[in-house]
Amino acid sequence: MAFALQILRAPINLTSSLMGHCSATCSSAAFERVQISESLQGIMAAAPGADRSRVILYFHGGGHWLLTASTYKEFIGRLSAATQAAVIAVDYSKPPAVQFPAGLNEALAAWHWARDRFGEGSVAVAGDSSGANLAFALVVKLAQLEEEQPVACIGISPWLRLDLKTSLPNLYGKFCADLYLGGWHKVTKAADPLVTIVNASPELVRCFPPILMHVGSNELTTEDVKAMAVLCESVGSPAEVQFYGCPHIFQVCPGFHKSTRDSLQRIDAFLQKQWESAPTE
């Protein structure tokens, strides 16, 4: 099974990575590989004039088992230009080579590296779809550990419910969630708040940093965002939500220029507010 999945994934990742590299050649951003730990790397994008002391730690989507940081090279260049900050896309490990909590542990390691290098008041975390699941799981984990939180957490079509009911529309999502957790060898259930973020307790949510979520008004993760917004509101944790008449992770894809521009501008305004209000060291 694992070998078959690797064979299936290889051409998808290769093609998407090449597309990411090719599309990034039109970007004015500078890109470089960064070594986060001995076994973990990322790609840093810095647009002309970007303040490299302000960082967005980005976790890419792909159903928790597909795509690479290179796939997102063009997008993180655009995100850097929109926010005038450095963006670091983390090339975290994925099934079937690993299972939960390996990806979350690497997200935690990436956060510690970024925090120690730039300071927690300078680093925001973000992601799209399953990558946003990792970003939100990270803030849950930090709340559990009673550690410092990033200055903000941003979700682009965040996938926050992996405890899916068995149904035909959920078949692929169930496959991805089960693969992420380790199948027969899973060490926790999909209802774990580190997996299904909307199950986090009020005590943990009160520790969250300011949250921003952008999502299509009728797409895969619309209900996840609504549930997360209600949870944040119930405990007085700040959360900004915007719905668009667009598909899943439209900001990453070509087209939808007006909505993408609006979304990135709102992300920029949100981050500037958080960075300006963050305590200086």
C-alpha cells in the first residue's frame, strides 16, 4: 500500500513542483532554501523591499500527503509582496513515510526555530487547506504546552474537521485523514483537537493568537470555518472571517484576480495590525 501510494504521488509532486518553479520565474521575489533542522528544510520568499525581520511560517496544502513547498513557490512570492514580509514554506514530512504526529512535530520544530531566530512577536503562522490544519494544530499544541504563541494564525480554506462522517462526498477526505493518522497504526482518533481543531476546549482556544480565516462561501471547508468562528466567539478570542464566492484555496490558483487581491489585502492589513501591536523585545 505504501509503495503504491509513493508511486502514485511521485509524478503528481514532480509535476506540481516543476509548475511551481516555472511560475516563480516571473516573480520579482528572491527565493532561497533554508535549513530549519537537520532533517527539515523550507523555501524562503522575500519580495523587493520586504522586511525580513517579519516572517510568515507557511504550511502548504495537499490533503496531508501530496505536493511540496516548491509547488507553492509562486504563491509565497505573491504573499511576500502583499505583506512585505518574508514567507517561509515548510517542506514537512508526509504519509506514507510518516504518520501523525510527525508533521505536527515538524511544525512545532519549525516554530521553535523561527521564534528563536526572529522572536515570537515577529512570526505569524499560516497555511491553506490541510496545511492550515497543521498551522491551527500548532497553536493548539502551543496552548497545551503553555508556550508563546505566534503573533497571528491565518487559514486559507482551512481544513479544521478531520472527523468526517462516512459518506460518498467524504470518501477522499476520509482517505486523506486516515492516511494522515496512520491507518491501522494510528496513535489517536480523528476527534483529537490536534487533528479536528474545532474540538479544542474553550480553555485552549482562549490561548490562541488572533485568527484570520478566508474561505469560499460554499466549498469543502466552509462549515469548518463557521464552526471555528463560533468557537472563537464563544470565548472572546479574536477571529476575522471573510467568505468569497470562489472555490477552495482560490488565492493559490490562477484566476479569481479580484477576490484574490481583496483576500491578500485583508491578510496584509490584519498582519500589519498584529505586528504593530506586538510587544518589542
